[in-house]
Amino acid sequence: MNAPPTLAVDFTERLKDKVRTETPLKLNSDSPDAQFTGRITDFRVVPVAPKPGETVSLNRLEIRMQINYTVNLERVEGGWPAERTFSHFAEFGTDRDLLSVQNELIRQIGDQLLEDIFNAAFNNW
């Protein structure tokens, strides 16, 4: 996996910020009300949209994560019985180098992953 070394830490911080600003929960590492654990399982570029003659006109950056969510409050039902997989992608033209668009694509994909994980975790609260 060729993910940037700070990807997991950056995503964790963004998820913390989202939970902190959009829920009444407080950040507490001693006895958290809710807890997320997870890992990035895939970060890859895949060629898509072949043109005639076997050339490719688009590439797709895909990011896949496995997330576990536990609720530690008696008054709230929640959590997931097992780890869940979340993934998204963004496409970019073959005329662009991944390094030149990587930060923008990671932000775009991360925004969607954050929404999906947050909604899956807190829609029933």
C-alpha cells in the first residue's frame, strides 16, 4: 500500500473533529462514550475508461477502510456487531500525475468516507 504516511492520523483527527462539532459527545480517552478503531486496508490507483487501442483515459484513486464502532453508554443502543468496510474513489485524467492531485483527491474521498462513517454510527442516536 502506497498511502501517504500521515493519512491514517489525518483521517483520525478529522473524524474526532466531526464527532466533537456535530454531537454532544466530549473527547475522553479514559472512558469514551463511543469508540472507533480501524485501519486503512487499501490505497491504490486503478486504470478505468479504456480508449480504443487499449489506452486508458482515466485513473481512479480508491481508499478502503475497516472500522469498528462501539458504544459504551447504557442509555444508547448502538455500535456495530462486526467491523465494517467503507470505501470511496475519485477519478483523475491520465494527463495528470497522482502526486499533483493526491492531496485534493484524498480530501475529496476523505470527506465522503467521514460522512458515511459518521452517518452509519450516529443516525440512530
